[in-house]
Amino acid sequence: METIRFGRTGLAVSRIAFGGIPIQRLTRAEGIGLVRAALGAGVTFLDTAHGYGQSEECIGVLAAALWSARFPRSRAESFRVRG
């Protein structure tokens, strides 16, 4: 899998990323299988968010294998505090 630099971080990530949105339409077992398939294909950049249903959980189940060579990314809602 070809890699590229992730912004100014210097981290190398796969040119093809895995987006977690489709997992919300799958069973937990199917979602974990889909993440495993992406990892097996060489994907090292995984994008998820709380709003993607069980995506974070399915990626998290494989966390031990992810942290050393993968770059998981998650998003949260942003808001501005006044005062």
C-alpha cells in the first residue's frame, strides 16, 4: 500500500483510508470483519466518530493491533463557549 505524509505531522499513512460510516449498517461481527479486511489490505489510516454508530467500538476491539502501526482518528463535536 502506498503511503503519504499526514499533514505536517511527519507520520506516514496509507494513501487509501478506511471510513467508519458503513459500519453502522452492519452487525458488530461484520463491522469487525470489515476493519480486519481493511487492515489486511494495508490500510493504516482509519477514520471514525461517535456519530458513526458502532464504528468506534469495532475499531477499538482491534486496538492492540492498531496502535503500533496504524493511525486511528476520531472526531468529536466542537463548540464554542461564550463568556
